Amino acid sequence: MGILEVKNVNKRFGGLQALKDVNLSIMENTVHAIIGPNGAGKSTLLNVLVGKLIPDTGSVSFQGKSVLGCKPYEINQMGISRVFQTPEIYGDLSVLENVLIPCFAHRDGAFRLHALETVEHETGMIEMAEKMLLDVNMQDKKDMHAASLSRGDKRRLEMAMCLVQEPKLLLLDEPTAGMARADTNNTIDLLKEIKAKRDITMAIIEHDMHVVFSLAERITVLAQGTPLVEDTPENIKGNPKVREAYLGTAEV
Amino acid sequence: MDQIILQFINGLDKGSAYALIALGLTLIFGTLGVVNFAHGALFMLGAFCAVTLQRIFTLSAETIDPTQKDFLGNPLVVKTPYVELWFGPDMGASVIHWSVPLAILFAIPIMLVIGYAMERGLIKHFYKRPHADQILVTFGLAIVLQEIIKQFFGANPIPTSAPPVFAGSFDFGVLLGFDANTIIYPYWRMIYFLFSTVIIAAVFAFLRFTTFGMVVRAGMADRETVGLLGIDIDKRFTIMFALAAVVAGLAGVMYAPINSPNYHMGMDFLVLSFVVVVVGGMGSLPGAILAGYLLGVLESFASMNAVKEILPGIDQIVLYLTAIIILLVRPRGLMGKRGVMED
Amino acid sequence: MSTSNFTRRGVLKTGAIAGAGVALPTIFTAGSASAFTNEPTGSTVKLGFNVPQSGPYADEGLDELRAQKLAVEHLNGGGDGGMLSTFNSKVLDGTGILGKKVEFVTGDTQTKSDAARASAKSMIEKDGVVMINGGSSSGVAIAVQGLCQEAGVIFMAGLTHSNDTTGKDKKANGFRHFFNAYMSGAALAPVLAKAYGTDRKAYHLTADYTWGWTQEESIASATEAVGWQTVKKVRTPVGAGDFSSYITPVLNSGADVLILNHYGRDMINSITQAVQFGLRDKMVNGKQFEIVVPLYSELMAEGAGEAIKGVYGSMNWNWQLDNPGTKAFVKSFGEKYGRPPSNSAQTCYVQTLLYADAVQRAGSFNPCAVVEALEGFEFDGMGNGPTLYRAADHQCFKDVLVMKGKENPTNQFDILEIVELTPRAQVEYAPDHPMFAGGNLGKCNPGA
Amino acid sequence: MLGLNKRDTKFLIIVILLTLFTPFLMQPFSENSALAQFNGGYPDLMAKVAIFGIFAMGFNILFGLTGYLSFGHAAFLGVGSYAAVWMFKLLTLNVFPAIILAVILSAVFSLLIGYISLRRSGIYFSILTLAMAEMSYRLAYSVLTPLTNGETGLQVRPNDPRILDSATSANYPNLFGLELSSSYKWDVLNHVFTFNVGYYFCAVIAIIAFYISMRIFRSPFGLMLRAVKTNQQRMNYTGLNPRPYTLAAFVISGMYAGLAGGLLAAMDPLAGAERMQWTASGEVVIMTILGGAGTLLGPVLGAGSIKYLENIFSKINENVLHDWFSFLPTGLQDAVVWVLSRFTGEGWALTLGLLFMLVVTFLPGGLVEGGQRLVRLFRRRGKPDGGDDPQHHPDPAPHVAE
């Protein structure tokens, strides 16, 4: 029984069958990659997982609880955090404040009218956020305007914002899309480091095989909206079906 | 039945004014991404173009007539417009009477210059600024413009009549088989309706069938890409702003006989035109036109006595009520696009 | 009144402190020196002219201000003296009021009750005025009148036509020279009956606020009294701009007269548009269709242009009147400003002189003394013929003018003609007339 | 102190001192000098500055923090005023019940309007709020006259029931018998300083309101509101529901507006419908932006400057100008007066419009930014300091329409 169970999910957009009989099980404490060529339904699947889309049939459950129809913030409160293709951070706020917000969300839930408390007095929260920043090597940038960070630092910051909530499942949506090779390698190292330090389940939706094979413990290959195969990276590498699906476009 | 037909005609007519103002506003917003609170002032300036031309035509030679007395008992100064002296009384009088239609020609260059100056001198510095700043600066500009007009023309409305041939009204009822005098509508308002249709069609044709229009439309959809193609989109946008000013100005010129121009009329139309644009959907030209006519017709129906008896005061709020309902049912107005001015 | 040491509007002038102005708490001692609000102690007295300077009535306000400046000039002995020479009370001698030179401050009412009160308050609190004059709408007049009553200064209303100003909202410290909606009806109805016959059906378009309602009520009841029927009363939003949807149903409603209970810009637009609809060219019930505008003003007539030709209405005063007071005023106003005064200008001018005269006769600026001097005051020579300031409601009673838009104007000021001078007796009413009931003058308030 | 850090405490103390000494600060010129015209230290103006300061402070909690631009806040001000005047009429002329009801009623009203309007964002939100406020205004002006007394405005009359007041009670709004309109005038060295009960009452409430707004700015809640402005998407995926946060900010700012409305009525027991008009809503937007949106002190500065301009500039008529320039030869004097009178007296609105344009063009952060630039200019050599207002947004991020 996985931490995240996707069962018989179908999703249609008009005439297009975006997801077809998707069954997927992500095991606790693994790094699970979902790959597939363009239009394979990766993004649709991700949007179903985070509550943005409701499938036509089937179920998605996280730790035995259904996530269907839940709002994104409810799903986050259940323990799923998400990293976006382009880092989504609070550009107007300082780096520390960026990390403090998820700390509060983790402690206080989706809404609390803590209008007459003072951020400065929340020493516990601040310590937690600073420790997190230390973890991702950003402690010296904590007072910077988040919008002025480099792209790599923005990615780190976003990661920190997700991790500080101690999520049980971290969803990464093409975390290295558009990055130069060096940045991509940094991100891989960062993710490895994160994984090494804590028990966490990661689901990576990725294009870049280099990233996938550096990190993943299990891989699901999606093609035309349906899972083609699920296996370990070693086995996937040699699988002819996968080659066929990618029609040689992949750098396998 | 006749009442309903009458109010429908009425609504289309009202709506044509709304649509025309909203059209200019949407052009500016759609192309430049600027929320222009001075748009009502442009409308007002257009109306004052008509007033100015009328003033020019009535510039008069003064002669003293000792047989008549003025209010102080002094000999009366009789004023005869130069045009009457030059072209004879009849021809001269008809030139004066035709000052509103003639003002269209007068207003086009003036509004072009005003629009151009506004964009180059002020608006272009605000493309990258928050909408709130754009609102404040254009609102300030609107106040300045109207105060300047007030200094020159005073606060009292100035009668600006349509040519006498258009006086009176047309009897629709007879055409449709009703009794005489049941459905009548003034000629000038019908002309206003036709005029607005022509202008709207012209703007659409311009955007659809000319290269200039195509570039601008492409720019409206994706400014950066068009810029990357090496096309100087900014220059074209300046021209679009000037054009929008002309549209607003012409709407004002032709409206002068319906609503005597006064310095404050721009502010009176400001809120209304924003409601129309937003109901139509920010940045959508067809939306603005549709919303203009829709709100015009609804407003007319709401002012029917039968309706007012059931819902007293409904004519006061119908525009706003409709706006609220439409925005709640259709999040981005009638034809708005996702992501436009939602942040 | 409060019993605390803090006196209302407490003018606790402890006199200038000699020597260094070290702030010591002992300075904060009570000890009221003045008997009433803003008692003038120096050689000057300040009046407050609160008129609209922005918004739709700005031009009206400008004309009021011209007249008020002229009045001050005349009170201080400048110019040709204007109506001072024709006024039958001769106590004013051009040396100011009670020997004090008259000064004035101005403010902008914006034709909003809030702004008008703010401006009046600053005049009272900051500039120390003893009287406030001006305004061009009833809402503002009632709001400022209430304020003056509370503050203990005199309010000499400008243009305010609603019955309420001296009806249910009357105040002891407030005085209205201008006529009111009831008088308009009483003066107009007989003239209308004579001109258009007694078998008429009227359709009212009414500005949807208190003044509009009182005028609609007054005109409807006066015209009904001469035999007319009221077909329909329709309320229109204030500032509607386009009245077409209200005008369209008029023709086939069976009515043959349209009565426009609008003022200012609304009236200009509604009459222009009604004429544009060709209403006045139509025959209904076998009669020529007519339009009536019960309350006229020169500026409205100017704004409406051609549309008002032949349209009946009423006015408080007009510069064409043939009497010495009018002649003197028009002369000094015309020579100074190059245009004849409007009827709101005349009201403001006369109100300022009347106040000065009352102070002079009472021998005191104390509002209560002024009220006493003005109540029941009969005067003449101010352009309106013999006039009475009735004690019961502080309303002036005088002749009312019925006007008509002139068919062939000879110059820009010659747009209205006087049709009839309705004698005062015909427009009088009992102070407890139902249209004016419900108010309470209260007691005069001297403030401090 | 009071849950504030040292810097904020210092800031609050400065604000308190400024507020308490306003009767001096706004009355800098001696009575007989030509500049006495510029004195603004009379009770009505001082109180208005405090009241509109409260209004703008509240608006800033919504607009400055969350970025939601409401164009209908005047409706809450109006509701507060009407509620207060009805309390005066029915219950007692003591101001406390009136102000409490004003705040409660405007909270209810803003909850209702906010709940509906916050379903949309950006300009759609602005137009929804505008439409609701304009509807309130129009109905109050016409159909709802029995409730609002329409054009004339709702006022206190001698024959109102006022069931809690006895025959000997004060006849004007009061604080347990102490009338708000009573003042001490202190005449010293040709200066007249007025200390008015009403002003100090408003001032104390304004200081409390300022303190609360400071606490909100510094609270986790305030942080969340700023998060709403910056990135709602991220907020959602961080497990936070932006809607209740925004609604809470909307209601809080509505309550500030209601409080301001109640105080307006307490200072002057007449509630006119015009204070709900869109221009009044626009005014508070302008005050906030002019002063500096998102800063603590900015809105108050903006409110002060606009009210000052409206009340002082509109009173400088040609006669006053002639007095000032009487030293010049006649021709020149007339010319100078003619030019200046375009901008004062009846031309005051022109000055206002020009001021908006200049400030927005050259000081995007509003007057506060201007102040900071000045401070920086003087402190060049001193320690690097951001000025007296520890604000959060030194450079508001441009959000250009896509």
C-alpha cells in the first residue's frame, strides 16, 4: 500500500482522453519519477494530484484519505507540498518571511486571525525558518528581497518553503526545466542532500532523463494518458517499450 | 407593447453612447494596458470642440444701436457674427447651425494632437507602473483638464444645438401600424445611433483589415513577441492612443446637442464607462460594445413606469445591479480573457 | 446647556499673555468673556459667504459671490451704495455695521451638505464669522442652517426653494429671503390656467430627492386647484444626464402638459431633450402640448438656450423689474461686473444688507438680538416691493414673478420676460400649512 | 512596550506626540500675519484629519497589504455615520453607543459586500465594490429617504425620542456629559490655539487605531496579507486559504471606515448621502496612494494633506490674494493675483489635480517616500537609516497588465 494511491483515473477534455485508466502507487520514502513524452498526460496527472482538476472517474487517496474535490490548500495541509516549474515565491517579501509563511501555515492551519500577535515574538517559528535556510545554504541571504534572488536561489528558496512544512510527499514539477546544466546539477545535489537528511517521499515529473536517473528509485512511464510501465531505473533503461514510446527522442 | 418598442429603441440609442465611450477606453486598455481615468475628460473635450467651433462661428462684429437699450439703459451693442457678414445672413446662420456636425472635422485633428501629447507626455511613463498609480495620475489629469475647461467656459452647461433640419422626431409607430405619436424618436438621436455604428464599424474594420491594425492586434495579444519581430510597437500604440482619443472626442462632439456640454460631464460618464468596459470584459472590444448596448437597453427598461411601480428606485441602480450579477455569473465579464487585470 | 466648565464653543479669551509665552497650565483657566459666538471685539466684523465654487452650481455661486462682495462694498461706504439708497430703513450709513468695517471670508459648499458644513465650520471656528450667507440648493441650506443654529451664528439663506427650509427644518437662527415651492405653485397655477385653460392633464418628471418632491407636491396641488388633472408623477435619478427614457412615455400617456421639477443641469438636459423629442410641436387631446418649468433661474435659461422659448416658470426676482431698488442694484452690479445680476445674486445681496440693517437696529451682533430685529420686519425698496419677514417661520413674503422664455431675445441677457407679478397676498399661507408642518423654530441660540 | 519593538515604540511615541500637539503644529502663524490664512488648527479641520486618517489607515490594511483595490469603501463610512446618528436619535447623545453601533453595523455590511466582491479579483473586484457602494449611495439619496433623510442628510432633532437621555442631558454629542464641541482657546502672543474635546477624542481613537494597524502590520496575519498581494498561487500550495484572510482584511478595513463614519457623525451629527458617493471612495484611495500605500504613516499624511488643501486652499479668494500682494504696484499685483487665483479659491481643485500628478509621477512611494528622501539627504553622513517610517515595501513591485 503506497502513501499515494491513484486508482482507475480517467479524465477527458472534450474529445481528448487526457488520462486513461491510470493506476499508480507511490511508496513511502521513495523517490518516484513520472516520465513520458510531451502530451503524455504528466501535467494533467499532477493537477489531479493537487486538487486542481477533478477526474471523471477513479480515486486518488493520500494515506488512505481521498483528495478528490479538495482545495489545493487542503491537500497541502494533508502533507503534500509542491514545487513549480518556475519557482513560485513571494517576490515582494524577504527570504526569511518567505520561509516563515509556510511555518505559520504548518502550525496554524489554513486560516487563523493572528492579527495581534507579532512575527518578531514568534521565536520558535523564526528559529525553524532560519534552520531551514541554513539547511539550504541561504542563511546569509535571509534579509534579501526574494524577487532579487538568482534563479537557482529562488529554486532553493521554494524548496525550503516546501520542506519546512515537513511534508510527507513532495511533488516536483519539472524542477530543472529551463536550467543550465550546472544549475541542474546543483538542483540534483540539493535534492539528494534533502533526501539524505530526512524521510521524505518525492514524486518528480520530469523531462530530463539525466535528472530522473540521478534521483529516482522507481519510474513510471506515461504514454498517451496511460502508464506504460513502472519499474526501477535500471529496468526502465533497457525496456524496449519505453524506447518505442519516446521514438528515439529521449536521451536514454 | 409600444412602450417596450420605444424603450428598446431608446436603449439602443443610450447604449450607442455607452458603447462608443467604452470602445475608446478598451482600445487604450487593450493596447497599452493603461487604466485611463482621463477618458471621460477626453469625451468632455470633444464636446467642447463643438462649443469652441460654435464660439468661433459666432465671433461677432459689434455695432452700437442707439434705438435699443441694454440692461443698464446704455445704447445696445448689437453683435452680428462675422460669418453672417461675410456669407450673408442666411448662409451665415446655417453655418452656425451646422457647427456641431462641422465640429467633427474640427475635433479630429485636435483630439489627435491631445491624445498624442497625453501619451508621449504622461501615459508612456506609466506603462510599467501599478494600475493604482495609473488611476491616480490619470484621475489627476482629468481634474486638471476639467478645471482648465471650467476656467475658460464656466461651469454652466452651454447650449449647443443640432442643425434645425434635424429638429423634431420621426414617427416609427406609423410605420409599424401604431397610432400616430405613440412611437416617436428624435432625428438627432437616430443620427447619433447611426454615427456610433459607423465609428464602431470603422474601428473594427481598421483593426481587422489594415496591416497597422493587424500589428496592433498582435501586440494586444502578445506585446513582447511582436516587439521581438523588430516592429516598433510602441509607436503604433501611441497612434492607437491618439485614435482612442479621437473616438472619445467624436462621441463627445455628437453628444453635445443631447447633453449640453459642461466641464463636469466627463466625470459623470467616467464610472459608467468603466462599468460598461468591465461588464464587457477587460480588453475585449466586442465585449465593450455588447455591454454598452445591453446596459443601455436595460437602463431604458428599468425606467418604465410599470417596472418602477414594482421595484421603486430600480432605474437608479440597474446599471450597477446588472454589473454585479454579470460579474458573479461570468467571472471575467461577458467576453473577457483570463488573466487580464485580475491581479 | 452643559454645566461643565467647558463652555460650548467656549471662546475663552484670556487675553494675550505678556512676556515670554511659556506654556503654564494656569493659562487654561475658564472665564467666559463673550456673550455670544464670535463676538466681534476689534474694529472689524467678519461675514462668511459660503457658495458653491465647484460642482454643477459653480457659476451660480460665482454670481452670488459677486453680489456679496458688492454688498460688503456698499456697507463699507464704497461704490454707489446700491440699494442702501432705496431701502426704506435708513440706519445703515456706509460706515460698516455698528461702526465696524465689514470683512468677509469665502468657502466652497461643493453643493454637498458635508462639504458645506465643513466650510461653514471653518468660517465659524477659524475665521470667527457672525453670519453665514449663500448656497444654491436646499439640502445645503438646511444642513448649514442646522449648523448655524447649533453654533450660535445667523444663517441668511441664499437660493433655497424647498418648502422644508422654512417648514419642517426651520431654525430660529435661519432666515430665508428666497421664495419657495408652495409660492411657485400659487403664483404659477392661475397664470397657467389663463394661458393653457383649466382642462389640462399634467405629467410630472421630478428629481428624486427632497426638493423635487416638495415642488412636485406644491405644483400638483396648485394646478389641481385650478382644475388640472395630474396624470402621472415620475421620479428621475439626480444627474441622469439622459432623460430620454423618461420623456418617451409622456406623449401617449394622455397628458398634454409636461411639468419638469428639475433644477440646474438636470433641468437644462431634460428640457433640451424634451424639446428635441418634438413634444411642443405635438397636439394632444386637441391641444398644443406644453412644457412648464416651475423654478427658473437665469443661468438655467442660458444653459437651455432655444429650448425655453415660451416656457413658463417662476422666479424670486428679475433684473427687468421696474422699481427703484431693482434699478439701483442692477446699475451698481452691472457697472461693476458687466452683466445683470441673477435672482440668487439679488437674494444674497439683500440678505447681507438685511442682516447688517438688523444688527444696526438692534445695536448688537448678538444673534438673539438680530433674530428679534428681523422677526416681523416689514421693509421696502429692496427690489421685491413691500416685504415681510414673518416671525413664525422666518420666511419672507413678497410678490412672486411668473416668467416666460422670450421668443425673440435681442441680446444675451434678454432671455426671459416677466409675464405677471403675482401679488404677495396670493402666495401667502398659514405657518401651519400641511406642506410646512412638523417643524419647530426653537429658540434663538447665541452660542457661548 | 505594548508588544512593540524599540523602533516601533519610538515611532508610536512620535506619532502620539505629533497628534497631541496638532493644535500647535497646525497653527504656526500668528493671528494678524498675512499667513494666518494657512493656519489649520481649528477643531473641525483637525478632527477631520484624524478621522480621515483613521479611514485611510483602515483602507491601507486592505489595499496596502493585500493589494485589493476597493472602490466602495465610502459606503462603510456612510453606514457608520447613519448608524451613529440613529443612535443619537433613538438612544442617547453619548458618543460611545453610537460609535460602537457604527463599527458593528459597518462590519456586518462589509462582511456582506466583501463576501460577494472577493469572489473576484483585480479590476473586477474594484468594479464590484464600486457598484455596491454606488447602489447604496443612490438608494440612500432617493428611495431610502425615510431611513437616511436623503439629500438633506440625517440629523438630530429636538423631538427625537433619545430614551436614555434625561431632560437635563446635553443637547449635543457628548462624552458622558462633556460636549465634544467644547473648546478651550488659548490666546498667547497673537497666536490663538484651540483645544477641542472632540478633536482630542478623535485623536485618542486615531492613536488606538494607529496602534492596532501597527500591530496588524507586524503580525503573522499581516504577513499573510502581504503574501496575498504577492502570490496567491503559492499561498494556496502552502496550505493557506487566501479568501478568509482577504475577507478579514476587508472587514477590518470596513470597521475602520465605520469607526471614521461614526466619529464624523459624533463631531457633526449630520449624515449626508454624498459621503457614500464614488468620489468619496475615490478620495480615500487617493489619500492612501498619495501618502504612500503599504506604509503605516502614509495614509494619515495623505488624508491630512488632502483635507488641508480642500479646506484651506478653497478659502483663499482674490481679496486675500490682493491683501498679500498689496505691496506690489497695481498692474503687477493684478497679474500675480490673477495667476494665483487660478489655483486657489474656486481653482483649488486644479491644485489638487496637479498635486496628484506630480506626486505620482515623481514620488511613486507617495509623500512618505518624499519624506524619506529628505531624511536621507540630511543623514548622508549618519548611519544608514530608512527614515522614520519602518515600512515594508521600499519599492512596490510593478504589476503590469499582461
